[in-house]
Amino acid sequence: AVLSAKHPLAQGSDEGLYLSALAHEPFVFFPRSYGSGLYAQLLTLARDAGFSPHFAQEAGEAMTIIGLVAAGLGVSVLPASYQRMRIDGVVYRPLLDPAAVSAVWLVQRKDQRSPMAQAFIGLLTDGAQSS
């Protein structure tokens, strides 16, 4: 979850929160047409948490979403990797809902011979389990 540092849930929720805690909050998120699957995933998570999110603002860039959250225009839910984008006035909290995970796919050419690409693939798949 991405929250304004001034948001009441930003205080004392370092361990995380359930999505249901955001049920009455305005959301800042990617448009439905964004195509990443995140919109549908958020709708499913919200439905499972017993609510339908109210989208107050839409933006096509994660930095814009985070900036709008910092300005106090709503909350958001983004993949954990976005936590690396440090913006003053924003805090990140993990979602504790068991289904709040995203699949990551690695697609490669069958005849991949580039040593650099092979090293990158090895780095990504080291210890990873395929399903």
C-alpha cells in the first residue's frame, strides 16, 4: 500500500495492513486501459476484502501515482518493487492479504546465446521455482 505520510494508517502500521483498511479511501491508480493486469488484480483483491474501490485519480506513470498520494489525493496499491522510489511524504506498507502477490514472468528466446543475457537469466532464476 502507498500512503501519504500524514495518513492515519501510516502511523504504527510498519508490519503492514489488510486491504480492507483502505475500503473507504479514494484510490489513485493506473487506468483500466493500462494493460498490466494490476487494475484487475486490485479489483479482485478489493472484492475479496468486501469492497469496491473508488478511483479518485488515474495516472499512467507510477511516479505520478506516488506523487499524487504524497499530495494527499488518495491511497494506492503498487507492487513492492516500487518501494525503491523514495518520495518525501509517502510511506509504503505491505498488504497482509494472502492473495496480494503478483506473478512475474521471464520470457526468453529458445536459442539465447548471448553470455550477458544468459547471466541475467541466471541471476533472475537462481533459486526461483517455476510453476
